[in-house]
Amino acid sequence: MAIRERVSLFNRYRDQRVRQVEPFKTYYIIMEGTNTEPQYFQHLDRYLVKLRARNNIKLVFLDRTHADRGRNTPRQLFSFLRDYKKTNKEDNAVYCMVFDRDSYKGFENPAAAYLDFIRKIKTTAVKTIVTSPCFEIWLLLHRENVLFEHVWPDSGNIFTNRRLNSRFTYLSKMVHDLFGFNPKSYVPYEIVEKVSVALSQAPYLTSDLEKMAFEIGENVSDFIKELCLDPRNLK
């Protein structure tokens, strides 16, 4: 088995009867990263419970087994998710994959390789959650005025996101300097308490998957907004 499950249940109604009903929707999520993204989404899990957002959804984080731990390219993630979907006959489930546009940095033509993958899976039932160049751009949005003070003035270096040394890329170093932690190894819970700041700044970046081949962007914000919708009101 290529992946295994870790379940997180958001019970977000204030009354007790919610414990007696099934979740309205289940999200199955597989991530490229093994530290930054999983830690962030696990913290977000706890924070949304604390907020008591009016939802009743189930998040299932899909981990690659030890034998497949190094297989984390977008194509491999998609393959794992597609195979899992075939065996998981569940109604009202959403299958998601989280990865960086930077995943294609090593290709001869990174933009073309990224776009080729995005376009090939466009018509599938997989929800694609992408950050450009990487997940650290989403973390940066949790700081007030970061776009105008740091991102736009340094957009060229941020988009390229070169590796500085064994510890840092350009963006992970920027996160370290502004927040005081290295996201490659540790993401503190406190950052998700500023998610409203990130959501307020996100519209200034593109959330279009194809535009992210050439621009700084993310659609994590769209995913979080979807989690906070009440599925009973969806038509």
C-alpha cells in the first residue's frame, strides 16, 4: 500500500447532536512536503476547531508509507491519489494534492513541464493546491503588509527561490528572518492564528494555476475558504 491515512474530524457545530451525524464531506489530502505543509495543515485543523467554524467535515491526511517516502513528485502524488480513489468507494469525497511550482525547478524548461502536468490533470476529479514558488509564500502572507514591504520589492529573487545553503532557500530564509523559525524543519502553531491576515492579502497574488508558471501565487486561500463554507448551504 503506497499511502496510509491519518484522520482529523472537524466538529464545528455548537450543539451536541453533531456527534450523532456523519460528516457532510470528506477531504483526502496528500502533500509533497513531509514537514512544512503537514505541520501547517495539522495546526490549521486545531485552529478551525477552536474557531467553531460552521462546518462538519472530515480531513484525512494521506501519508506515503516508508517504502514510498521519497516518491513525492507531483506525478507520483497524483498516481498515489488516483489509485487510492479507486479503492475508496466513498460518496461525497474530495481528493486533494498539495505541491509547489518549484517541484519543476530542475527541468530544462520548468514552466513548460509544470504547465504540461497541470493541463493533463485539469479534467480529473483531483483538487490541485499549488504554491508558487513554494509553500513559504503562503506562510509569508501571515505577516501584515508583507507583500508591499517584502514580496513586491524582491519579487525576482522570490520567484526564482534559489538555494542559499544546506539549511535555506531564499524564501525559507526570509520566513526565518521575519518569523524566527525555519519552515523546513518546524512550523509553530501560532502562525495559523494569523490566517485571517493571510486570507486578506491573498487576493493580491494570482490563484490561477496556469499563471503560477510565471507569477508568484497560491490557491491555498481558496481551499481554506472552501473548508469554512457550510456544506448544507451548497447547491
